[in-house]
Amino acid sequence: MQLPDPSRSFLLSSDALLLAGPMLRRTEAAGVTVWVALRCRCQVRLTVYDTQAGAQLRSGLMTGEATTCAIGQHLHLAVVTALPTADQRLEADRIYAYDLRFELPDGTGHTLAEALDSRDAGTISYFPHGLPTFALPPRRWQDLRLVHGSCRKPHAHGHDALPILDSLIAAAVADPRRRPHQVFFTGDQIYSDDVAEPFLWWANRLGSDLLGWQEQLPGGFHASDLKPGERAAIATQQGGFTAGMGNKTDKINSHLLGLGEFLATYLLYFSPACWPQHFPDRRSIRGPKGWNQQVERLQRFRKALPYVRRALANVPVYTIFDDHDVSDDWNLNQAWCLRVLGRPLGRRVVQNALLAYALIQGWGNTPDQFQPGQPGNQLLRATERWSASEGTDSAAWSAITQHLGLPPTNPLTSLPEFCREDGYLVLDRQPEALTWHYSLSSDCHRILALDSRTRRGFPADEPPLAPPQLLSASALDHQLETFLETDGAQQLTFVIAPTNLFSLKLLDWIQRFHLRHNKVFSTDVGDAWNLPTDSLAQFLVALFRQRQRTIVLSGDIHFSFAVQLTLESHDPTVN
């Protein structure tokens, strides 16, 4: 079996200019945004077209241009937004198409079809013209089609469910009222802790190739120094991560550490272009037990990726993080924050994970935050400087820390700084930090995606393992109440809360039992809205004070159910 040579650049031998994407992101009547990952610097031009039922292209309605951001020598990202060429807006109940053109520094240009890998070039469109299409949310909420999912892991036992989205689009591709209008991924888009050994074997090599250099991690080592399946001790002891606690080292044996690994993982989750043709056999590299079985599952996952890629190019995609996008139990309680953010390696890994999320996911959720002069744009420039210096520009790294919203470190204790807020402690952050929550609106509905990870309130006068407020008082006001007070009460309202608002009584009982015995990490005690109950009550009152009906979407717990709630209150301000 011939294997990829780690000493040779995989990307330079590939004919794919596009490493991942196009992924359709924030899409509204006044603008259309597309995310792409390329292997060299480009000027990207986006054009949006009117169509006749999707099949026949008409006039161009919107255009936009963007220059890629050099994240590494072989990884250049762009989020390009097309705006109207005249005083016009896109309309509901119509199908639109978009095209991309890529201009290289040497003056050569490539169409979207030319930029795709030749093996996958025919899988980006549902129509003979070869372009991706989309439809805005309809005028009537009765026609609205939303798709919701969370928790996607390549080496899971079952098949990847995301290709079902491709089937849903294909079944109604010419009908703007029946095809899916928006997709929401509500956490754990990647698993950075529970990683298959063969996956890490390739992600490490690909990550180094994308950056063109190897990141030196706190402790003076590189991620490539640690073999797949042999990271549990360093991730737990030097990083402080809790995924492997309770003798669950298999959940952290191959934890992602370096920025290149995080970036490579995202590309591998969403695109077939960067996958190896073959994985090595276990015996040839002395891999850990279960290697070959994991390879079989990864290959099954890879075969479905062309359908995933096509689906995500043809429907607007919105995301919000949960813990596994960073690490299991991320900011679960004050103890986790002290344990992980108080260690240099733990803090670096959290920062790498958040930076990768910002570049791959957050940028497309809120492209306005990445315009010149905004925190996101400053983050991009700092990332370019840091990567160009091969990780030696400390000023650029400090700027990245601030724009990602990580708390300052106390110079005496090396622990993260907190602010006190009404009896709770909230991780401190700089004013120039990005905000991760966001809202959307259409003719028929409004959506708010909450950040319930970075703005938690930890009880100041209780043990560090105590369950937190998932939204501190200031975060509840800033994220939820301000949103609900604006116009739109007559529209259908969705609130995305990444962890479950309500759960089964059995799970509640188990969590309370473990809380009494100070064993909170194994069962995620504090990640649901059920504890503490006063925080849940404040959340519900805020919802019902402004809305008669609200739909809450949440993920995280790997099975599905629906709950209908009626709130009764003696508070005269609540209807």
C-alpha cells in the first residue's frame, strides 16, 4: 500500500484550489455571504443571479469581492458578501443561484468548477448549469423549512446523518417553499477531544502542511511529537482537561492540541478534498488497538462528504459552539476554568480551538464583525501576523487572545481573572472581544442563537463545582432581553440554546445524585438549564414576558424529544 509521504506537501500535489466550501452562510434579503477555504491567496468574486425555478439563470442581482486571509502558507480563507447592485432586495418564494470566480496573484482566473477537485466537481449543484442555489425563508411561517442538528463524530458507530440534508434539498430543489431554507448546527460540529487515532494521524500532518510550519506548544514540544493514542496524560495533567477523568482515557487519548490540527479537522469534517487516499494499516505503524476498525468508519464517513459539501453550498448554514468544539466540559463550572485556563497548555488549546471556530464558523455567522475596523477584522490581521512569524510574534498572539474574549491571567496566581456580578463570578473579557451570539430575521420568523459557554455566571459563595448560570445576569439582558424587546413580537420566534432546556426526569435525578457526591464532570452536571432552578426561571420569565409563543432548539444529549411548556406566573408583568 502506497501512503502519502509526510515530507511532501499533499496540498501542492492536489489539483484542488478549493480545499473546502463553498459554504453558504448568512443569507438575507440585503446580502448573501459565502465561505471558502483555498490553498493559495486569491481575490474572490461572488455574483448572485435570479433564476427561473432554479434551472435557468437570469440577470445578476448582487456582487461582492474579498481578498483571502493567509492563515497559513497553504490555507487561505475568505468570507465574501454580495450586496445589491441597485436599490433591490432578494425576495421570498424565489430561487437564486450564485457563482464564484477566483483571481490568483499571477493574473490567472478560475471558475467555481475549475477550483473544485476534479473528482468532486460535479457534486456542487442540483442543476445542469452547475451552480449552487438557495431560497430565502418564505412569507408565511407555515411554509418555513428549518433543519436542526448537533453532535457529529466521524468515527461514530452509525452512519453520518448529515447527507440526509442533501436528499431533502434534492427532493424539492425547484420549489422555493418546500426546499430547506436554513440549517442550524447547535454545537459539537467537531469533536476535539474524542478523536480517532487514524484521524489524528492525518489531521496532524495536514495541519502542519496547511500552516507550513509547526507550532511550539507550552512545554517546548510540538503536537507531532505526541503519537495518536498517547496524549491522555499530557492533556489531563499539563492541559487540565477533564474528558479523560473517571478512567475514560479513550476519550482524550488523541485530543487536538495545535491550531493546525483544529483547522485540518474542520476541513476534513466538511470537505472530501483533503482526505488521504489511504490510511496505513495498524501493523505498519504499530498503531493502537482498534485502529483498523476506526479506519473503516472514517472511510465510510469520507464517502458521504461530497453530498454534505453539496448540501452546505445550497442552503444557508448557521452555527453556534458547544463544549466539544473546544473540549468536553468547556467552562462547565468555575473549577474547570481554574483547572484548564490556569495552565499554559490548557489555555493555548482553548485559544486554538476558539480561533479555529472563529475562522471556520463564527466569521460566516456575523460577517459584519469582520469588516475593517471591527474586532473580527483585527483578529484576522493578528492571525496573519502570528502565522507569518511561525508563532513567534507574541504581540499578535496577545491580540488574538483579546479579540477571542479569553480572560486575562492574574500575574501572581496565573489563574484566569473573573468579574463579580450580583453574587456570581463571570470570566473577564476585553471590550474589543468578539461576540458569539447573533440574531436573524425574515418575513415570517426571527432567530436568536445564544452563547451559553463564555458568559456563564459561577456562584461566588459556593464550591467551584457548583452548577453555573448558563447566562449571567448581564448576558441574559444583553443576549436575550434586548433581542425580545425589539420589534418582531408578531413573528414566529426561535431561540437556540445549545444545551437542553429541559431533559428527562431520570437524567435530572442522576445529575443531582452526582452533584451531591462532587462527581460533576462524568455526567455534565451544570450544562443543562435545569440547574440552578432560579436561573431557568429567569430565562423562562424573560421569554414569556415578551412572547406568547417561542420555540427553543437545543442539542447536546444525542437523542431527540419535544416538550411543550405552559408558564403560569403571579407576576403581573408576565402574561
